[in-house]
Amino acid sequence: MAPHPPTGGGDVRGHLTAAAVAITVCTLGALDVRYSGTHRGIMVGLAVIPAFGLLLPRRGLYPLLPGTLALCTALLLGIAEWHSRPLVVLFTLVDIVVLTYVVRRIGSWQLARPAADSADTSEPGKRERKPAEPGSWQAIGLRGEYRRLPDASADRTPTDFHDVRQSPYGVRLLVADLAGKSDETRAAADDLRHGWRRHAVEAAGLAELAARLDAEFAGHSETFAKVLLMNVSHDGKEVDIVSCGHEPPYLLSGGSVNAVEFLSAVPPVGLFSLAAGGVPVYVTKVSLTPGRRLLVLTDGVTGALDPQGRPFPLADHVLALDGREPSTFVDELTERLHRHRGDAPRDEALLLLVESDEALGGRHTDARTREDAAAA
């Protein structure tokens, strides 16, 4: 049973910075009350406090905290000192409001333009192409081949990922696509991955597994996760699937490609509580006999647009590649996706091809992905 990892040093630094700001504001306020008659410029020091918002995490109301504390303190002091020095009070209040607004706008601009910070400066106008991360895994009667296309922040925790676990009920797969790219989102991705590794081997069914993941994820109020859960029978031929707001997988069989249809919609993980009366979770069954494949994609693939705004013709490419070996299939499809997107803004993307492998039937093999094994 894997413990939850810490959510990173960003929150700790943010709390320490916020505490330092609060102490500084209280100190300036106390000094102004004590020495306002002899050192009349002390309150002006509050005017620079909002700048500390640049040191705090860029999510939620964190950047506004220093400015709010400074403004409240300046208002209290100003009420008592307005008649004796109105210009000083007015200057301080206006400066705090303006600087707080500027800090907030800077934070919004940085969050809205992640790609600009990671552009390839060696060739103006060109975006850096991050190579796809290849991988494969084998389980009892099952094998998977995947490629993950990282975003510009390739050294950070991915928000599109998948994981494979061997359980008493069969091989279980998680494919997750989290909304957003902030530090909070990446911390939530870490929590989801570690929660999944625990519950995947304990929950008796996929409905229970989905409910457990939602309960754990509900604490991340600023994001949600589109999740696909799969349970493959021990012979690798029957697959139970639950989609929690995720793109449907595609069934490749006999020269055709069809999206798996679900009986009812299930909200993303983290949003179950918004449904009045609870969330009914229905399981869809798919046969994965030899010759049939499941292609699982995140919306970084299905929602990819070329520089002219045209969608990726997924079905055409999949049919053209039908019958290729798994590694060749995903390599070719990934390369075609790269060519389609060109220099257009890029999101993370994951391509996973799953098929039954009778040669592996009955033989217990490692059901971890390569990236998971490397981290162990």
C-alpha cells in the first residue's frame, strides 16, 4: 500500500511567505501606531507589501493575500490618521490597490502563456518539439504499447498518464487526463496516481473503484480528472470499462474503427458530489478476442487542431495503419499527429493500444509500465 507523497515544496514555501508577509504587516502597523508622531512615513511601507504576491503560488487567491492584508491594515491606520496626514493615507491606499492589481495580472498572464516560456529561442517562430515518450507492458494474456507526448514542461509531473495494476479481479488500467497545468493540478495528478495504486487492488468492482477515487480526489477543489477505468479478465479476452468524463476508447476490428458506446454519462472524478442523489456507475463490457484492439486516447489527440484549426482525422489514420504491429502502429500514429499539429499550441497527449496476446496467456508477468518500473 503506497503512502501519499507530499504535494511539493511550493505549498510549504507559499505558507512561509504568507506568514512572513503577515508578520511584516503587523510590525509596520504597530510601528506606525507607536511612532506616527515622529516617523510619519512608516505607513508608506505598506505600499510595497503587495509585491510579495509574486512569491506566492499562482493559484486561487494566494497572489491577493499580501495586498489584502496591507489594504486592511492601511484602512485601519488611515481612519485614525486621516485628519493629520490625508495625502500619505491616500497615496498608500491607492498604491496598494494598484500594485495588487498588477501582481494579479502578472500571475494570470504567466498562467495563460505556458508555451511562450518554453519556446525554442534558437529558431524564432518555431516551437520546440518534445519527443514522444515510448513504452510497453505485458500482463496475463494482455499487452499494451503507448506513447506519451509531453507538453513544454516535460520535466514536470504529467497530467495525462496511465497505469497498470495486477489485481485479484484481473488486470486493471487507469487512463487519466487532468484539467489544467498548474502546480495544484500536478499535485492532484500525483495524489490520483498513488490513490489508484492502492485502491486498484482492493476495490471489488470498477464502480466501487471510481467512487473511491472520487472521494480521495474531492479535496482538490480547483481541478478534476477525466478518468477511464478498465478491468481485463484473466484470459485477456473480456474488458469491463467505466468512463468518468473521459474520451471513449476505440475498438479496432476487421478493418473498422468504432468508439465504444457507454450506457450513461459519468462525471469526471472529483465532481461526483455535484450530482443530486448520487452517481450511478454502469460498466460497459467489450470483447477483446484475438484480432481486436482497443485504442485509448486523451483529448490531446482527439482535440488536436492543425495551424488552420482543422481537427485531426483520427479514423482515417487508424484505418490506414490497421494491421501494423503495435509498436509500428503507435509510432506512425504519433508521427502523423505531430505533423498535423505542426507549430500549433500543444497539449499533453497519450496514445495507448491494448490487445489480447494468447502467447502470454496463463503466464504471470510484470504489469507495470516501464516508467513505473524506473521509478520503483
